[in-house]
Amino acid sequence: MRGMIQMKQRYYQALFRHGECFLHLSLLNGNLEEENGEKLVLSVLETLTCLLANNDISKDAFRALVGKGYRTLQSLLLDFCQWRPSEGLLNALLDMLVDGKFDLNTKSVIKNEDVILLYLSVLQKVGNCYFFNGQSRMLNYLIDWFSQEEDDGVDLKLAQLIQVTGGHSISGKNIRKMFALLRSEKVGTRQQYCSLLLTSILSMMNEKGPTAFFDLNGYNSGIIIKMPVHWPLYKGFSFSCWFRVENFPRTETMGLFSFLTENGRGCLAALAKDKLFYESVNQKQQCVSLNVNLVRKKWHFLCLTHSIGRAFSGGSQVRCYVEEFLYRQESADIIVFPILIFPIFITVLITPVWGLCCSIFFG
């Protein structure tokens, strides 16, 4: 079919457009096997590139059908990319970006701007993408470009790119640079630029959860790290995780984590619908409860910290952050940080059905 289209490209582009053949993209909307599904996706994208190449009328018609930035096609490809995007898929999108064959060795010109957001959205699925991870180099580059660009149309597209890349990975350095921009002469004195940047920042904060997580069924399920870990004697620790609870138990609590030695000393935490319980087991057993607001079937980001402090400065403190909200212990009792000289064993123990992605920092 592609060979036939290229023989008389303008004629067949108009024929497909007037015959509403773009609707056949619904072929991708189904349960595709990994091997055959990828072949179908690549074939559809290559044919679509031929139908749109160098034809603004066809591009406008397709954009009107699937949305700006090809949102509908984006959703279909992201569903397919649960297997992770292949090099072939990314190359097919690069070809669509330049209305032909993309070649790194030549100076390619972007001819289909809607594919930019489509490509970056699919690229997010690549777990080790150097553009987004590490030092967030691509985001840093886009922010610098935004600060220097004078064309309002280009600034609008840059703000969209900043939103997409920052929603996947953003560093403290990137955040400081964006707030510095808000105080700069170019952005701070012009409402249009302020609104663009603030909208991008707000969208980054609306993260829906991790792209990879443990799906635990709640029946003897959890994660145990069998290799012993040395406990930080005088530095404190933090435990952070994304989690989503499908259903809260009516009477019981849900185990969150435990850091315990073989003789049962250490600390542990558990969740109920509106409370977090933290227990420190040293020479004596101490427990504190924090009122937290949790919603079932919704991803939450939680960070629990136990810091060490001297008595005159308030002593050891337990804090819990859920999203941007801080929850402190209501009682004045100091929860002593457990002093453990023996290695600990880490357990993330879950009793209800939920998803989890976590990290632990000692010191």
C-alpha cells in the first residue's frame, strides 16, 4: 500500500482523507500480542507517515480527528508500550517527525510538530533514557531555551515540552532554575510567560504514580531483603514510597515496613485508613500515631523520617509527609531512635491489595 501511495502521493493522500480512512487507527485499540502487535503498530505508523508527509491539509485533518499532539494516537501507543517501546517504534516516530527517513548524519528539519509531544511521551517509557534521568539534562536545556526565546509561539511549545519532560523526572536544580525564571525580567514582568511557566510546574506536580511498581495481592505478600544491613547509629533514616491501597481493612492495620534485628529490636510502621503508626523497639517499646489523610484507589507519595536530635533542641523527631502535607506527632513524648549494633533485616510487609514503589535512605 505504501508503494502505491508514493507513486501518486497527493492523489492518494486526498483520497484517504476524504474517505475518512484515518479512522482505521482503531486497529491499534485492542489486545495485541507483543510480537505481532509491534509489526502492526510499525506498519500503521509507516503508512500514516506516507499519508501525512508534506501535506498540511492532511495533517490538519488528522489533528482535528485525534487532537493536538496526536493525543488519541498517544494513548494507543502508551497502552501498547506497556512492554516498553522498541527502537523500531522510536525510529518510526522520528521518521514521522521529519516526513520521511530520519538520519542523524544529515541536518533534519522538523516538519510535523505534533509528533514532538507524541515522541517524548513514548520516550518516557524507556526506563534508562539519559535525556530524562540522571541530571535531567534535556529539561535543563529546555528551560535555558525558554529563558532566551523571543517568539511567543515557540515559547508555548517549549512550555509544553518542559511540562512533559518535568513530569517524568525533575531535579532540585531544575526547580530552582524555574523559580529564578519567575523572578527574571523576561518572565516576572509579563503575565503571559508567568502563566505558561506556572501551568507547566503545576502539571508536573500532578504525577499519577510510578511507571513501575510491585502489585501485591495482600495474602502473605511483601518484600523481604535477606542480606543484612548495618543500622545508622547516629544519623536517622527516611523511608519513602509511592503506594496505592485498593481497600482498607475494617479493623486491622496494614504493615508498611520493619527494620528489625534477629532479636526483634528496631522500628516498624503500619497504616490504617486515617492513621500511621510508628513503633520504636529498643530497651523499651514506644509507639506514636500520626493522623494522615489517605484515599483508596489513589496513588499517594509518602515519606517517613526519624531524625536524631539532642534533648535541648527537641530530641528525636518523627515526621510523615503525604504529598505536600506534613504530619507531626501530637504528643510531647520523645520517640527514642533505636540504637542497634547488630545488622537489621528489611521487610516491606503488605496485608491489603495495593501497589508499591519505595526507596530507603539511612543517614
